[in-house]
Amino acid sequence: MPCPTHYFWYVASSVLYNKRMIRNQSSERQNRIANGFCRFCLQPRILTHNQLCEKHYVSNCAKAALGRCDNQVTAILIDRFNNNPVCPYTGEMLVLGVNAHLDHIESRRNRPDLARDIDNLEWISEKANLAKNGMSKNEFIQFCSLITAFTKSP
């Protein structure tokens, strides 16, 4: 049977080691940020975001939208953005960290079965995403048509 003193020493030293590791990781992150790099890696930060590179910014967006993220999902979403950085609703140029939002084409409220489907995501402008709220793509376009028809009338 192990000596209680040795067990106490082992537990105490592992706790101190873990605290030291957390402190070191925190100071490393602060150094990376101070030098213009992402807080998680040595990639340059995107100009408009304080702490993240493109990959980690997109990864965070994917986690918020899908509830999960891996390197494959991040790569797919970055490719989609780079292939067409224009909002499909407004025609506005999208910039990561400024006005680009990841949105569900079919809302999670109306189609919970598609909530975790990567094919149900698209990059749109922040203004369009806020206006769209919980509507599907078709509902939102019809709503915008009503607005334009009403505002064109005398």
C-alpha cells in the first residue's frame, strides 16, 4: 500500500504542474497576440479580428453554427468563402471578421433535421443575416419582395 505522504506529494505536485502549464500557455498566447499572430497558432491574424487567424475564425463560426467542427469542415467553409466572397442576398463583398456571417439556408427552427448539415450553410452579410433571422431562404426573398413592392408604390 502506498504511503499517504507520497500520495499527497504526488497530488500536490501534479496540481502545481497543471497550474504552471496553464500559466505558460496563457503567456504564450499573449506573446503570439502581441506579435500579430493568432492566439492558437503562428498564422497571422485576420486584419479585422483581434486574436484569430482565418482558419480559427472560421472554425469558431462553424462551431457556433453546427455545434461541431474539424479540419475538414473548416477547409470546406474556407473554400466556399474564397470561391464566392459575395453575399447572395445583397451582392455585398464579404470580409471575414467584419461583415461575413455563416447562416443556415433553411432555419434551424423550421428544419431542425438540417441544423448540423454543412450543405445547409452559406456565407452572407451581417445585415442580411440579422434581417433574415429565422426565415428560410425562400421566405426571406419573398419578404424582401413585399418590402420593395410596398416602397415602390406611391
